Amino acid sequence: MIRLTGIERVFRVGDEEVHALRGVSLDIAQGEYLSIMGPSGSGKSTLLNILGLLDRPNAGRYELNGHDVTGLADDELARVRREAIGFVFQFFHLVPRLTAGQNIELPMVLAGIDPAERRRRLDKLLADYGLVPRAGHRPDQLSGGQCQRVAIARAMSMGPTLILADEPTGNLDRHTGQEVMAVLERVHHEGGTVAVVTHDPEIGKRAHRRIRLVDGEIASDERSGDD
Amino acid sequence: MRFPDLLAFAWQVLGGYRSRTALILLAMGIGVAAVVAVSSIGEGARLYVVNQFGSLGTNLIIVLPGRSETAGGMPGVLVGKTPRDLTIDDALALKRSPAILRFAPLIVGAGDVRVGSRTRETPVLGTTAEFIRVRQMDMAQGLFLPAGDPRHSQPVCVIGTTVAAELFGARPALGEWLRIGDRRFRIIGVLAKQGQSLGFNTDEIVIVPLASAQALFNTEALFRVLVEAKSREQIAYAKADVEEILRLRHEGERDITVITQDAVLATFDRILRALTLAVGGIAAISLAVAGILVMNVMLIAVTQRRKEIGLLKAIGATGQQIRAAFFTEAVMLALGGAALGLAAGKLGQIAIGQAFPDIPFTAPWWAVLAAPLTAIVTSVLFTVLPAKRAAALDPVMALSKR
């Protein structure tokens, strides 16, 4: 489903060039559950941003569902993100003035889906993620775990093929973190492709495929047999 | 993104930052209200002047003795001559012009008016029967001066309401006698209340026949001749005729001045219109200031809402959608401000109207149209830069943890 070939990403910091990714090649199949780990500055977030089409590689080729998306214009990338990719962030990034329900609806609003259909999908998402009693609350009235569930529901609202999570448990206590991972894993069990960036080995170990980045290169790529 | 959703989104933003929204609405509102209120004062002044001239009579031409030059001073004096007087015969000669409908010669003086033991000094006007129609005045009681040869007169007079009230109190004035100087006049009419008209209060005058005034003030010379043209289009012909007839009568000398009310009125009209436009324009500067405020606030909003904009882009908002959201917000603010401003301007206009009931304050249509339009255009223009900046925001940077 995803094929990265020779991805390079170079940042310029002052006079220095920092190679965040050096020739990363990676295939991800439909329905995989993988974790991306590595020390700080190893390029794991950069890799996730490139996978999520938020960032562009300086060199290399990115195929998503058989299409080369490397050369797409910004607005086309936005459309692909909207239709095919769901993001979950460490700091949730919910819009503070909107209710949980409105936050979940946001991608569907941007996509121009009519209100009746939105309502139908929203009700299902609220029920699926146990948020029905919280639908009318604003983010500051929700716990961290609830916020992250809202964010996951938002990521799922357009039925994406790929869910990208950047340190989804980084801002949560251990117990809530486990809960959130369980929700993400349910997405995986339902057939979704899930990629999680984390520096927590315990979270990383849960994935069926574990990629370790060191200095912008893939140092190891392990799979466990239980999937 | 559907349009109602765009509106709802902008509405939520406005509701989410209330004090900010209120401040912009206030700034926009003040700008629009200032334009409306100030231009309605200007328009009121214009209409007031136009009405004042209108109350002098329509299609009016005023003939006065002496030639007024822009050079200043009295030209007659400079060349060692006094200007020739206007006489009754001069006035009667004007009958020859086909463009002139009617005319009224005028002599003005001050006289001590006595009834029994009460005395009052009032302006005394000597004129003919036509005067009331030329000046478009109405009678409250009785009749105006009788028609007839202006060179002969009957001892009758017409008085203003204030004069009637002061000399007779509650008693009826009609048919009574009054004394001006050493002459007696019978009161045959009382003028209807008209009030001030270009600095001349017709409620406080006594009108006598022309010949009586000549005798009273011991003069042959006319103060003015009021001429009414047959129609608006005939004013120019009437003016030319007056000049020609009097030039011939005065041995070829142009020693009179002819003022057409039209020309004076048009000049005033132009001046006041320009003035209204100018003060409206000055008030519109406050709208531009409000526009800059909008830009400032929007630029702050881009910084403040960096993460939100980054998120919107991450979940699939295009640059165009981000821009549309900002512009919708700006237009909603401008519309709200304009509505507030129009309402406040209208209230202000009513308030000034209460304070000065004589002046017809009305906001000119162009101000009512231009003020909100300017508000919208300036706020949209000043949103271009912030919206562009927001749309160009790099989502990775915007969402970065640092």
C-alpha cells in the first residue's frame, strides 16, 4: 500500500545541513500495525510527517495506494490527507472552542459532506469510542484520555486507510496510555493500517512490526509472527 | 466545504474570541456611524439652505441698484459717480419682458408703529399687491394689499403676527388703525406665521403700499425689485431682459445687479455637497483605521491559532479553505460593524434632529451605501495578508511540539 524509496530529508539549520532521513526505503502493507522508534533526532517524526504528506522529501519517491504522491501540489496533498490519512497527535490538537462532537466532525465539514450524513457518521463514532455522554463537552472539560479518544474518532471520521500517531501516549499517564493504545489497536483489528511513533519501548513492543531509526536510517525492522 | 459550514465555522471563531470580536465591531461601528452622522449633518445643512431659498419664492430674481464687482469697493464712487436709483418706473418697465410673470418693488425702512399708548419699532416694507405671491406667503386673517397703480396708495397696511400680538394682545387687530410716524393706516390683514427666512423675520414686519412707504421714508429709490420668472427655464431670459430693459432706461449703463436665486442656490448646493462629501471622507478615514485594526487582530489570530491552522491543514483543509475562513470572518465582522454603525448613526441623527428641529438631518443615500461597503472592502483588503500567511503556514512547523 505504501512504498517509500530512497527518501531523503535535509533541514537547514543556520549554515548547517541536518540530514533527518538518509535514503529510507520502506514498504507498508494494508492492515499493518507498526511502531517507529529511535532516539531523539533520529528522524522518526520526520518519517511520520512524510508518510502523512505533511512534509515533502528532498529526494526519493512515495507511492500511496499505487499512486506517486511525491509531486502533488499542496492542495492535492491536502485532499489526499483528508480522504486517506488520519492523524493522532501527542497534544491531541483539538480546537478548544468546539465541542467533542464538532471536533470529530471537522474533517467531514472540510470535505463538504452534508449535515445528515455527518450526523449519521458522528453518532456511530461517538458510540464506537464511548464518547456519547461527552459529545457536547469542550476539550477543557474532558480528561486527557477522552481528548485522545476524540482525536482518534476525528482521525477515523473520513474512513482513512492509514492512521498515523505521533507519541499518542506521550501526554498521558500509563494507564490512560494503555487505554488509548487499545483503541488504536481496535482500529488495526478492524483492518486499518496503523503507524505509531513512540520512544516508549513498552508501547513500541505492542506493534507487530517495529522499525528502529538511528541517525535517519533504518537500523532494524522486526516483525513478530503473531499477526 | 459547504457555505453554511463556512459561516458556522467563522461564527464559532467570533464567538470563541468575544472581547476581540466586540472590539472590532466597536471600531467598525464607530467608523460607519461617524460617516453616516457627519454626512447627515452636511446633508441637513444643504437641505436647510435649499429650503430657505425655496421659501423666498420660486424662480426668483432679485434686482438691486448699483453694480457689484468682484474688484471690491464701490465702482461708482471710484469713478466719481453715485449709482443711479431704481425707481417705480424702472420696475413697471419690466412688464415688457415676456419671461417675467410678476414682480414686486420693495422699499425697506424702520418705523415707530403706534397703537394707542403702545409703540414698537419695526421694519416697514413698502411694496405692491404682487409681493405676497412672489414671496409665497400666506395670510392668517384678512387680505393683502389691494392691486392698483403703485404710484397711488390707500392708507392700509398688513402686519406680521408678532406685531399684531404685541400691539393688540388678544384683541382682534383686523380693521383697527395704527400709526406709523405721522400717518395712519387701517389694518386689512395679518400675515400667517412664517418665521425666520434668510435672516428676515416676516412675523415682525408691517407692510404698507409702495407709495405710502415712499412718502414715509421720503425717498423715490427702491431697495429691491423682486421678479418672478414664468418658469425655471425662463429665469435666464428674464435675467437678460431685466438687464437689457434697465440698461436702456439708464442710458446704456449697467448700474444694477441681478441675482438669480437659482445661481445662488446652485452655488450653495455645490459648496455644501462638496463639504458633506469631504467630511464624510474624513470620517471614512476612521473606517480605514478600523481596517488596519482588523488586519492587526487577524495577524495576531494567525499566530494565536497557529496550532489550529496547522491541525486544519493536517486533517485536509486546503489553503483556499483557510483563506475562505479568514475572509468570511472579516466580512462577518464588517457586516456586524456596519449594522451597528448604521443603527448608531441613525440614532445619532435622530438625537441631533431633536436638538435642532429646524434642520432636516438625513443621511445621504451614498453615505448609507458607501459606509458599509467601505467597511467590507477595507476589512477584506486588510485580511489579504493575514489570510495569505495562514494559508502558507507549514503544518509541520505549526504543530511542532516546540
